[in-house]
Amino acid sequence: MGYSEQQRVVITGVGLCAPNGSSLPAFRENLLRGVSGITRIETRFMGQVLAGVCHYDEIKYQSKKERRRGTRAGSICIYCANEALHSAALDLDRLDRARVGTFVGITEHGTVETENEIDVIRQYDYDTKYWSHHHNPRTVANNPAGEVTVNLGLRGPHYTIGAACAAGNAGLIQGVQMLRLGEVDVALAGGVSEAIHSFGIFASFAAENALATHDDPARACRPFDAARNGIVVSEGGCLFVLERLSDARKRRAPIVAEVVGYAMNSDANDPVLPNPERVAECMTLAIARAEIEPKDMDIVSTHATATETGDIQEATALRQVFGDFDGVYVNNTKSFIGHAMGAAGALELAGNLGSFDDGLVHPTINVTSLDPRCAVRNLVIQEPKRVEKVEYILNNSFGMLGINSAVVVKRCTN
């Protein structure tokens, strides 16, 4: 049973900050051109590591003082929120700001600030009088979403959603649900990550032998490749403006896509090892809620992080759901930008939205020798693939503790 126009939810704006682009047009162009955003950075206690670093104007939408008082995640969110609103041609002065909600997915928050403060007091023999009075508002879990509301004067509900690396999709799903419940009229929804500023995340992945290494940073993230050797940690953010279709039509808004299906579930079997059966169930449920069949899908945006087990398990699930359907094309965005953790799902969806207009499926780069255990039909490698039509896109995003998410978006034609 389809939703009424008042219950249909569309994306009308996109604001993002990725390691290889700080706007949707730049991001899309670099995905089609094969431009990586991975580089080397110096990290406390770890030395040089590979990472995806965002380059954006940090004081475009906030003062230097506001930036110093806040967090990197909050700064990225503020940038993405303002860019998304401009993209949607939304004038906040014409809206009831109490009816605008902000829902941001995160992997974790507070680690960066805590590590920084401990490093400061370490230099003063751990004298806590040097601990920042800004620490508490910086480290509360709702900080990134809250910084957006303070910056924009939004009085509607705001919170973050801890969903590990499925968080970008989870933030979007929450925004859709709040619109359908009538709790808000506009939702800023997506995900953010400041992970590269924490030495602990690098140290932990290194301890698991899951941290990527490569002489060439641009080739370090290699999902599905036989030579892949781990994750490239990245920062980033992406927020979507979501509205009811009826409201978007009323103001003649630019409609990017319609969110027509979604699902979240849990593996319930292991803290880190994915379960292909549960992943397949998640995709299948999202597709069913979109009221289509797997063969109707045009693009599947994979989660694959370039870890051996994770890539294999997702490929197994993809084969189970999509089999040999000839018109379903598969790609991966992490090969360009690394793993942006809480922002990953939102950024990866955003990177594929241009396919509705240009008919191109961006490739998975760095696959020079496909792992046969990861072979799936129509995996787009190295070069973009022009296709006859793109009507539906499925975006996968999974995380630790076995949390799975899948979102289906559709070209909005009516």
C-alpha cells in the first residue's frame, strides 16, 4: 500500500563535506573522474597514518570564536546544514523554526575532545585545573546536532543517533519517520564523523590488523580487491533536507529523490563479524517496503570497508538478494574517500544521487585483482558505467555490534 502525498518524503537539499569534495557537484565529479581523497596525516602516538581529510571553509557559517568553542564534528555539521538549506532553496525566515528537526547519525562522540584534554593536562603533570570548561558541552552525545540548532536558531527536536557505521542511514531514516509522524515539517538528517582526530580509533584498528597500509594513499582503500588490507579512517559529513512531497510541491522545491523504503535490523551474533543472512534480510525488507522487487533495483551502493570478512559477507548477501539480475549495478564509494564512519551511509547515498540525472554509475576504484569470493554481477570497476535508466538506488550501511541499515530512494517523477 503506497503512502499518501502527505506521507511521501523527498530529499530537496544536500549539504556535504567529503575528503574529495566539499559540495555535492564537486563530490560527484570526483567520483566520476576517479579522484581519491586519501592522504597521510600525523597522529598522536601513531605517527603517520592514512586518512580521509575534509577541506572546507570552517568560518563560512560561524565565527572563529564559535568554531574554537565547538567541536570538529559540530563544525562539519554546521557547514553541511547551511549548505543543504541553500541547496534546497529554503528560507528559514519563512519557516516555523520550532518545526525544523535535526537528526544526526554518529559512530561515537566525545573521544576526540577527551583525548585532547588529557594531552593538555599531561603537559602539566595532570593538573585538572587546566581541563577546559568547554569539555562538557563538547562531549555530550547530542553535540553535533545541537551545534546546528544553536547556529541556525532551530527550536525543533534535535538529537544524535548512535548507530556505529550504519549511523548515516539511521539519521536519514529518523528524519523520514519524524516527518511521517507529523512531529516536524522539515528535517535536517544524515551523519557526521570526526574520527581521524582520535588516535584511539587508529590504534584499535591497528591492534585488530584492520588498518590499511599502502605506499600510495590514493590506492590504500581497496574494497573487494584481493590485496585489500584494511580500513582507511576518514572524517566527513552529509545532511539532507527532507520534506513531505506535498510541502515541497507547494513551494516548487527542487526535488532530488524520494525516500521510498528503508530497514534496520541486528545480526545478534557477534560484536564485529557481519552475518550475511541478516544483511540480506535487511536489504530485502527495505526493497519490499519500497513496493518493488530486487530485479527493479538499478544501483546498489555497498558498505564494503576493505576488510576481508566484511567484504565477503556483504558480497554473499548481495548474491543472495540479487542473484543474476542483469540490470542491477553495484559500486562502492569508500574506495575514494575511505570509511567516514557515522557519515559513511549519508555520503555514499549522496554520491550516487547524480545518477538520476546523468545516467552514470560511478565506479569502485582500486580493484586490480578482484577477490573471487567478492564477485557479484555488474560490479562497476575503475570506470563509470553508462546505463539506460536509473529509477531506484539502494544504499547499504552496516556497523559494529551487528547493526544493519538499508535505504531505497527513487527518482521522483510524480
